Amino acid sequence: MKKILLLSDTHGYLDDRMLQHIKNADEVWHAGDIGTTDITDTIKKYAVLRAVYGNIDGGNLRKEFPEKQLFKVEQVKVFMIHIGGYPNKYSTKAKEIIQKYQPDIFISGHSHILKVMYDQKHKLLHMNPGAAGKHGFHKTRTMLRFVIDKGEIKDLEVIEFGKG
């Protein structure tokens, strides 16, 4: 069993409330627009980190993290990319990888819009955790928390913070 915390679009922002959730996770997955290596260095002190770089991330983050991640946790296949779209609106790159890899979970960030939906056509769960940072047009900062246990995705929760 793994407790997962999924976040995106921190844009260099991390506060104590976010840190409390990070400390309670086995793994933290960051779907890009990290902002600074300070964010990833802090997360790595408390949990396993899997991350992809986003469009605002500079050279240091792009050297450390790939554009896309394909991995397996507790028998669940995961595909994560910053700009990937969502069911019926996938980017060309994401669609090609989804068709080839056939993930159980597809994660993207970028939009700053929290979205969790099942893609019946590709038999996958799409997750976009919204934006955890302060930069952007979103009104509420969000993250997702869930458990993966022997191939089952369960106990999905939305974590909401105010704008500030």
C-alpha cells in the first residue's frame, strides 16, 4: 500500500500546510511547473518524489526531471506529463503514449483546474490536481491525496487551501 500526494503548478511556493500533507505521504508526485529546486529538495526530505518538468521550469529542473514519467506503483501503471490535456482533448504526444503504454492513471497539470475523470475509451483515470502554488488565475489552491493498494486506487481526497 502506498499513500500518494499529487500536486502541480507550485511555481516555487510551498507552505507549512502543504508540508504537513507531504510528510504524511509515502510518495509525492509533482506534475510540473515546480518553480525551483528548493521545492523538490524539501519534498525529498520527507517522501519519495516523482516529478516532471513544466513549461516554466528552467535548466536545473529539466536536468533533474524528465518531460514525462512512465512508472508502476502497486501494480498500477502511471503516465505523468505536465501538458497533456484530458479525455477527448489529449495533446498529440499524450494520446500517442496513452495508446502505446495503456496506463491505469494519466496525470497532467498546467491548466490550474482540478479535474478527476474516468476515460471510458482508454480505460484510465485522468487526474489533474489543479494548482498548489499562488501564481495563476485559480481561486483555490488544490492537491489530491489517494491510496494505491494491490492494483486498486482508493480513498481519493481533494485537499483545498485558499488562494493565499
